[in-house]
Amino acid sequence: MRVGYAAVVADHVDRVLEQWAAQRPDLDVSPMAVIGRLSRVKQLVDADMRRTFAAHGLDRASFDVLATLRRSNPPHRLTPAELMRSAMVTSGAITQRLDRLQDRGLVTRAPSESDGRGVQVALTDEGLTLVDRVLPDHLATEQRLLAGLSATQRETLAGALRELLESLGDDVR
């Protein structure tokens, strides 16, 4: 049991920390407690999210584009650059995503009405229906994944992660 904590069952990361403490007591391996757990959480979350999206014939990247368009104001239309900023990916990656979604009839690309050189990406009726069908399942998956935390713990964790992201320069307002 760790000092200052209630009785806690050791997890994989605790075992790794104990091994490092035994092998390299001269090093402070405490950052591994956070980074190791973040990594393991990401693996578990990604696996569940993949299953949820796959049940709807999507992957995370496709859902991200559809959801970004859906949460924009009607007519749910953005430029590829706006989608790229939202998804934090390269222009090549967004082009590939848009190509796949357009081939499936979930988005359209059309010349911008305000700038003939620009392009606007919009949800089709089928894309809107799909994202509206996936979103409740996605949220249910997230609720299930966070069920082990109280509302207060979730709020505290969200705040701490926000501060960490900001300290790393991830302020995308």
C-alpha cells in the first residue's frame, strides 16, 4: 500500500515501477506512473472505440470527419482546411479521409460559393443519418469506459488532463 492512499490493488504499471525501483533506485521513475497509465488507457479506449465504429462500418478517422461536420452549424459544411485543423492531421490525411467518405456517399465536395478556388465539404443526407445513428453508441461506449469513476473524479481528471495538454502547447482554441 502506498502512503496517503486507501488500500489500492497493484496494477501492471505499479509492478513496472517496483521493478525499476529495484533495478535503478537512483532514478525517479514516477513519471511512468502517469505516462504508463495514459498509454494503457489509450490502448483500452481505442480498442472499444474501434469496435463501436466498426459496428457502423466506420473507423475513428471517418467518424471524426463526420462528427466535425455534424457539430458545425447547418448546412454542416466546412472547408478541408477547417476539417484539417479540427482533426489535427495533414492535408494528405484529410484528403484520403474525404475521398473514402465521398466514395461512400457520406460527404460531398463542391466549389465554394464565396471563393471559386476553394472547396466546401458537406454532409449528405446519408452522412447525417449515419453520424446521428453512431453518436449515441459512441457516447454509450464512453459512458461505459468511464463508469469506474464518479462524476467528481471525471471532472477532476478532465481538468488535470486539460492542464497537461495546455502545458504541452496543445491550445487549439
